[in-house]
Amino acid sequence: MIVVTGATGNVGRPLVRLLSQAGERVTAVSRKITASDVPEGVTALAADLTDPAALRPALEGADALFLLVGGDLMAAVNVGTVVGDHLGEAAAAGVRRVVLQSSLGVVTRPDSPSHGLLAKSIEDAVLRSGLEWTILRPSGFASNAYAHAEPVRALRTVAAPFGDVGLPIVDPDDIAEVAAAALRQDGHVGRSYELTGPALVTPRQQAEAIGAAIGEAVRFTELTREEALSRMLAFMPEPVAETTLDIIGRPTPAELRVSPDVEHVLGRPARPFATWAQRNAAAFQ
């Protein structure tokens, strides 16, 4: 049996579906999950992972764990310790394998408290767990474009800073497929994968792809850094927002690198942003 945390998120939801379709027994864990959120035959468990004992009911009979550390737990002062406690519970229950969704920031921004150091403390807990491990380090998600859904629906407009700076953003479904392979196959133990899309994509190109997906022109409006920061502070702390703007405005060579790891694991190229936009066109119509 496989336990999937973060099961209602952009990666967890398709991962649960893939594992269920493959015939695996799955327990899907999220804070507010209900049976209506999962495919038939999947067990749903509502749990708050800031509680070190919260995962215990899901682990009995499990042999693999997909671990996503959400925002609430990331904000905990002792996040590495809590994750270590969860992994100790998993090992005691007989789980032998863990696949961690981490962050590319561990590699590209190792000194950043918000993007590197916290994620590294979680990775370290996984490495110390004694479990067979695989670490996934995705770049920015294509699904971050959902932030443009309302203005596209209302005004056919995308507003973003750094309109012509591209990054190799990744389709969350590709992350889910790589996670499913690592959970079910032996060849990925002890590996860390950097997961990106197949090419650099700018915000302006994202707007064009969304327009093509819905069959209507979408206008791009470029924000200043200050305008973007003001908007971001409504839903994230200032240090996180500032570092995020550094990444999308002045990416390092490591952040511009297109990784071959999705294709290496799946035997096919990573999906381009346009494919994500086509698949999710209804959100923008």
C-alpha cells in the first residue's frame, strides 16, 4: 500500500489517480480531504502533518510513502524534527520507501532561508531516516499560471513582471508520473532528480499559450517589480516574495538549466507549457 500526502494538490491529485489506475492500494492524506476527492477504492484520511502523530493511522500496512511538506508544516520552527518524527513512525510501521517532493532551490538557492535551507533540512531528515529514498526537486510549476485564471476569464489579460525572462517550468503531471515510477520501481532508490520542462518559457509566451488554448487572444501586461511585490505580499511573506522575484527576474544559470531527468525516468520528453494550458483550458474560459 502507498500513502500519498498532499493528496489534493497539483501533484498529489494526479499521483493518486495514477497509482489507483495502476492497481495500487492507496491512502490519500490531506488536511481537509474527503472521500469525494479521491477515486473509488482509494482511502481518504484527513490529517494535519504539523502533528507528529497525525500520519500514524495511514501507515499501517503501507510499504511506500510520498511525502509533500505543505506550507503549514514548512512554517514550523522545527520542521526537520517533525518530518523526522513522521519518518520514524513510517519506519516503525514497516514502510520501506519514501519519495520526497523537495525543491530545486536546494540546488539553485542553497543559502536562501525560504527556498533552500528549509527544504534542505527536510531532505536531511529523509537521508537520516534509514528508508529507501528518492528526492524530487521540481522547478516552478506550470500550474502557477492558475493565478491568471480570473483576469483571463474577465479581461483576457495576463499581468506579470519580467515578461521576457524564461524559466523551464514543469508540468505537475510530469512530477506525478516520476513520483509514481519512484514509488513502484526499484531503479530510483538513492537518486535525486531535477524536474523541469523541456524549454524556457516566458510569461509573455505563457499568455500566448493560454490564448491559443482557449481560442482567443490574451493580452500581456508587464508589471514592475514593485507592482508584483505588492501583489505577492497579499499571500506570502516578504522574504519569500523577494527571493521569488529574484528567481523569476534574475535567474541563475542553474535555474535556467533544462534537466533531462523527466525524460530519463519516463522515456519521453517533458510536456511543454502549451500542453498544460490545453489540458486546463477550462479554468481560463
